[in-house]
Amino acid sequence: RASEPPPRPRSRHAAMPFVLPELEDNPDGWGPLSSPAQFSDLPFAPFEKKAFVGRMADWSARAEQYRERRYRDQRQPQVTNEAFTFQEESQDGFNLVDTQKGPLQQPGWDKGMRGRGRGRGGRFGRGRGFHQAAPMGAEAKFNAKFEKKVVKTAAQSKWKKSMAANNYRRWNDRDPVRIRDASVDVRPEWSVMGQFAFSELGKMTISEVPDGVDVHACGTLQPYDKNYDRINPKQEKKLVQSERAFFKVTTSDDPEIARLADDPAHKDVKVFATDAIVSVIMAAPRSAMGWDIVINKVDGRLFLDKRHGSPIDFVSCNETGNDFMSEDPESINHLGKLTAEATLINQHFSQQVLVDGAGSGSERASSASASAGEAPKPHAFAEPVTPFAAEVGPDDPPAAPVAYRYRLFEMGKPPKEGDDDTRVKMVVRTELDAVAKGKQEEDVFLRLFALNEVDARLTSGIDWRQKLDSQRGAVLATELKNNSCKLAKWTLQAMLASADLIKLGYVSRNHARDNNNHVLLGTQTCKPAEFARQINLNANNAWGILKSIVDVCLQLDEGRYLLLKDPNKPIIRLYTIPLDAFEEEEEAAAEEGGAEEED
């Protein structure tokens, strides 16, 4: 008989019974129909989204004040269970005895505050989350007692008084930037050939500054009257209006340039221009106003011209300073009238300081001869008469004694073996205004310019009558800030003409509201190279700008082009224009010239 299998051992863990929970069906919503028995006696406070959520336990007084201030308008109890109702004990009969102020509690960085520093929301300022609690009880009575007392304020400095008098504004309360008009209205048919940004022009340079060689000179220079070097604000001299004629002839209308262009000896010259036009291109990164230059390319040569009535013919005023100019065309501080005033002042000054100039007469000549022992003599070049002065009729005003030097420059360095020759030869017509005697009795050539003061209160400068003698450097620094482009152009013109000295005159109005009468307050003498370093003018960069623009124009086809400075952006654009683009202006200028000759 087979043996039966041994019985299986019983499990150590007995099986747990599984009972299904009772599920309640809620036909009107969701959730249980009644509360569980074990939770029936526990209080319940509803949670709302607008309730303040903070720390689990924060018993600090500052946090409590912040919470009370935040819910000042919501003092109604939000709880629905009486178990959470705060039972306030009665404090009747309690009076505050100690009225002494305790130490001021500084708010901490984590006590409901934002920000840092002394500004808005800082530790020492009025932050968004912190307001000092209103005083109560005896403290409020103490403060009310002394509220009506006038507290003396500290003395105000002169700087604050002046800023308040000048309507000082915050940095974000500035006036809107003036939108300037372009010197030429760009027509739709003109196409852009290229553009030059000022940031790119500032990086252009040339290894060596070219030295000019005279190819022709004409005119006669009158001597400079050294008595004007002793003028000061205490001994000011009235500026006399001159009746001399000044010629602003463009490049293509100059007969000497036409003769030099036809001369076989100068057939390799690629560019012809005047010092006024060349200086505008060289000092372009400093310009703020709009200007334009007409470029005519004929037979592979460039003739840089200007239009009749171009801004190049006039002297700018406060171009790079604060914009105080009036919008009213009848105002004496309008842009057009300020430009005309500065131009006339330069013309009058350049003639008055000459021995044979306006207002000099025989008395000044005799005094000069008596002091020096010999009357100063004028300096005549190979051709004593300029081609423009020869056209003056007997009934016309005499021509201003200006001399012209036609100088040849070679831009670029000699090429190495196997490289292309990128040198460019250029002929520039330069001007000289006066002559003087040096220490060795040699002839010293001068350029004469005048700085004019409009109104010190408008230009944010200093009064010349008070500071010109004691702080001439500060006066010149202010002028460099307000007229940086004009001073750079004058310096470049003197360097192009190889002038030995620059004479700067300081001219001011008799009255701030009178733009017709002026006085000369003083003069200053400086060498062009030293003055260029003083005004931070880099000659290598100036010649590099000119060389780069000339190289681009030499690659263009035959035709007519316009180099236009954007009046509102630091950009120069090159347009291609038709040959008859400015014929109407030229015809109008010819008619005006004919009418003046008939008169």
C-alpha cells in the first residue's frame, strides 16, 4: 500500500478578510453626503485665495502691523466657525504712563520690504512694503505740539540756485530732439550708390600726411596790425563793417583750375577741389548739420564742387552745442540769422585787423610806422591780382585782399614691387588772409577767423567779458564743445594752405538782443599743428577719410554725383544725379548776378 503524502505545513500568515467600503452616491454634486463620525467635532476654517499666505508662525510686531495695514479695509471676520473668533479682553481703565520714546526699530531685510539702497524701497527710503505706523496717544500729542513750528532749512548753494533759475529738469524731462532739414531735397529718381557711417570714418587713417607743393600763387596780402594783439575786454574795440567783396567761387568755375587741368604737366592729377570743400570732408565726423558736395567725374578726373548758396559758403554757429535756436524765422536766434551773423563777423574781422583794412585809415598806418620805424609792406605773389578781383568793375566795391595758393598733394605711399600704385594726386585752391613779420624779419602768412558770442545764458557757457582775460582756456574749451566742427575746418584749411599762424578773434554782441552791433574783446595766436593737437584733431585720420572717399568715387562711371550728409543721422550717402539736377539754381544765381551788375 502506497504511503500517503505528508500533510502540507500551514501558512504562518492567515489571509486578511477584504470588505468593500460603502460608496455613497451624491446625485446633486460630488463628495460625501455627511461628515465622518471621527471628524464631526473638529472646527473647520474655509480657505480663500485672497487670504494672506505667509509664515506658519510669525509673532513679530512688524509682520502683524503689515498684515493689519494690508487688510485695513477688510476688517470683517472671514471665518464661519465660532471656534476661530478672537475674544478681545476689555482694556477699560488702562492708561499709558510712560511717554518716553523707545529706540527706533530699524526694519529688517526680511520684514515685508523690497529693494535696497537709499532710493525707492531701500533701507533708508520709503519702500513699497514699509510705512511707519501712525503715532498714538501721548506721542501724537507731542508731535502735534511741534508741527506748526517753522524749521530753518540749510543754506542753498549757488549751483542749486542757478539750476533752479534755469528751469533745471530731470534726465527724463528733456525736450524732443529737433528734426533738421536736409541741405538738398532728395528726389525719387536719385539712386544711392553707397554710404559712409561716421563710426567707419573714424577708423580710416593714412600712414603719412602729404606735403603740399605750390603750383601757382596769386594775390597780394596786406600786413596784420599788431595793435590788435593788445585788445582786452576792458579795452574793447568796436567791430567796423567792411564794404569789401568776397568771392566764393566753386572749383569748376575757377579759371586757374581749368588752366591747370588742361596743362599736360598735370595730366596725372585726378582730383581738383578747394580748401573749403576738402575741409568739410575731412571734418565730416564732427559735423551735425546737413551739407552736400557735387562730384563731377569727367575723363577719369574728379571735380569737387558746391552749389550756389551751399552751407559750405557760410560759417556755422553753435553747431555741436546745445540746441537753443528759435523756430521763429524772424527771431535773431534763428538758424539762418545766426549763420549769416557769424559769416559777416568773420568777413568784417578779417578786414579790420589789416593795416589797410576797414576802419584803419592813415592814422593807424602812421602809428604803426612810427612804432616800428618802417611802415609794414604788403606781400605780393608772382601774380599780384587774383582772377576774381580782375572782374570787379569800377563801380563795384573793392575786392578783399585775399591770396590764393594752388597746391599739389599726393595721397598714399609709394607701392612695393609688384603692387598696384594707389597714389592719388590732388590740386587744392587754398586761401591766405594776411602777412606779418617774424622774429627773423621773414614773412609769416596768417589765416584770420573770428569766434562770436551770442548769449552766454543760452549756450550754457561763460561770459566772455568776465572770463576772457582770467580764464581764456575755459572760454576756448567751451567754444570747442559748441563749435567743434567749425574749429576743425579752420585748422585744416590753415594746414592745407601751409599758413604759419592762425589769428582767432573773440567777438561779442553789444547786447544779447542786438545782432547788428558787435565789439572785439581780444585775439589769440596759435600755430596750426599745435592747435590741431589742442582740439584733438588727428591729421592722419582726416587725410584717411578724404583718401577713402576719393578712392570710392574714382571707381564710379562718368557722370554727376552728390555726397550728402544726413542732417539727423551720422551717415554720409552718395547719390547718382542727372547732369541737369541743379540747373534751375544755377540759372537763378546767374540772373541775380546780372541784376546786381545792372544796379
